[in-house]
Amino acid sequence: MGDTPFSEKLELVLKVFSMSRAQLASALAVDKSLVGRWVSGAVNPSAHNMANLTRFVAARQTGFTMLDWDHEMDGFAAIFGAHRPGHAAPASEGYDGLPLPVMDQIRAATAARAADVECFFKTTRPSQAWPGRYLHDQGMVRLEPTGLLEIRMGVRETAYRGWLMPMNGQFYCVATDGASGAMIFAVFSNTPPGKLQRLDGIMVGRIEGVMPGIGASAIVLDRIGDLSGDREADDRRYREHLGRDPLAPEGSVPEEVVATLSRDYGPTELAKGGEWLLNIPFHRSLSRSIAPPERPNGNGRAASDGPPHQRQDVV
């Protein structure tokens, strides 16, 4: 099937047809968890399931055959009149991917910070399913040819893809799960120049359950490794990370992170001199980076890249 993982092609098919994994599983008469493993890259379909999947796609995309799975991603996407995820459409179509009026500023800020921000990471956030416990998403941030930072993050079969955009002293994130259509939004505190080690922020998204709704919580993102520069190898490593147990063992989350994720706020706290809103004030942010190396100045002395109060070192 070429060098592009089958999982990416199947994810594109789900997006094109606006289908969930559960809907595809029902159409193919297989378990939803099996489709989830296909999308995550844990396994590829058997010959029998691949034949059924091809017939399913062909019924909706005239002329589609088994051989079309062998195309590289750009050619595969073109069959459906789509574009490769993470890549902008041709300039002739006038499509910028994210039609925001501040895209020039975002790209300039991205160019300045991309080398510091690209990494594998894990998040820590409160669990919806296990109150009082914490979950770890596994993720990756990588600079794309569009000039934007793509962010991927998720838990096992649930994986979000979107953009991490530096602007006005924060990182803004918007991402979606292509299978379900669910979206998340987040704002993270920025860091001074240097290799990013931790970000803290606030995330908003859908609450799953019998009565779905909207939820917001604090979230902490920690760097866990550097990218190799080999895109395919990094993609494989990210998919491997997705398979990790997301539930943080009790007592494993550092106290400073627990304090950030579990602050009380609202009228009762305000009456006691506490917080009215869920917020992360600058002076209490956990975001930090490794300061860039000092360089000699004209007098032969070491000169930092900024005043000491603008630098935060890893502790």
C-alpha cells in the first residue's frame, strides 16, 4: 500500500463520507473496536475485511478498486477530490486551510518557535469517567509544509488532529476527531524562547455520556521526547504511544500539576477571597522551557537572549 500507512487512508475515507467508526463497523458487520484498531494503525484489515471495505468504498466512489489503496496519500486523496490531511490545497483554489485574518502573524510566530515546540508529549487532565483520577493523552507536534504546527493527540482509538498556533503570548489549539466529528479547543500559556518542556492551559470540549454536554478543565502538556525528523518513523512512534494505558496511576501525578488541575473556583471561592473564573494567571503558570544557550557579547562576556526575568529553566 505504498509508504503511507493504511490508517491515514482509512481516516480520510471516514472524513470524506462523514462517517463514524461505529457506522463503518456496522456497515461491514465487524466490531467497532476492530475499526478503531485499523484507524489507530494497530492492525491492518484481513484480506476478507479489505475486500468488503473496498466494495463499500466503491459503492460510494465510482471506479474505486483494490489497487487504489496502493496510492501514496496525495494520489489517494485526489481520488475523492480531497487533500492530504495537514497540507494546504493548491494556491489556485484560494484555500488557506485556516481562513483567519491573522494567518500571516501566526505563520511568522510559528516560524520563530517551531524548532522549540516540535516534540512528542503527554497531557495530564481530569478524567470524566473516573472522578478524582487523571488521564494522559499521547501526542505529537510537528511543523507542516503549510507553515503551521500540526498537533495530534488522543487516547487509544480516539485521536484528534488540528493546529497549535502561537499568537499574542499564548498557544491556541483547535483539533477534531475525524471519525466522530468531535472537536476540542484549548489555550495554553506560552513560554520564553527555548526548548519547550511544559505548557499549561484550559481545554473545552464535548462531554460524552447519555446526556452529552460541554466541559472545560485545566490541562498540562509535558514534553516526553524529540522528533527524529523521519516522518514515517515519527508517525509510527506516535501510534505506538496511543496504545498506552491512559489512566494515570494513583499518586503518580506531581503535586504542582494536581494543584493546577484541581483548583476550586466560583461564587463560594470568590467569597473566601479565591477565584471567580477558571483561569491560569501568568504568575502561577507551570509553562516552562529550557533557556537557549548564552552567546558571547562584544566584550567577550556571555550574553543571554533576554533579561533573567524572561527566562524559565526546567526544574
